[in-house]
Amino acid sequence: MRLSAQVTSLKFLRWFNMNSQDLIFKPMTEIRDLIASKEVKAEEVTRAFLAQTEKWNGKLNAYISINEKALACAKEVDQKGSK
């Protein structure tokens, strides 16, 4: 499955009625706090940033590589946080 299909299949940030654009421009300290308080999931944050990467990297060529395990790591963070 292509990344874009994975990204578009997720309804972003339903708790705050916030879209991925709102999230990606927040300071990382605020994003950290949102994840810690379980107001957003690490997976949702990761998907938002991966969507931006996919959207712009073709024009900007800013990334050498993207960690294929990023979503798995984010899911692991969410699972550990729910315990």
C-alpha cells in the first residue's frame, strides 16, 4: 500500500477538530504535550508529517530517506502510553 493511501485513510485529529495542517505547524513541545495527555496519538502526528513529506518532497527534494518504520514506532509509543 502506498503511503498516500495510508495517510488519506486516517481521519486526522478528531479530538480537537484540528486538521493535519494545524498540527504540523505547532511547536514540537506542544505536540509532545498533546501526545503525553493522549489528546492526539503519536501515529496521527507521524501520519500528518509523512503526508507533508509526500506532498512537498518531490518539489523540494529535502529528504534523502524516510524511515519506513516510523509508523510502527509511533504505534509502539501509543501502545506503551495506553498502559
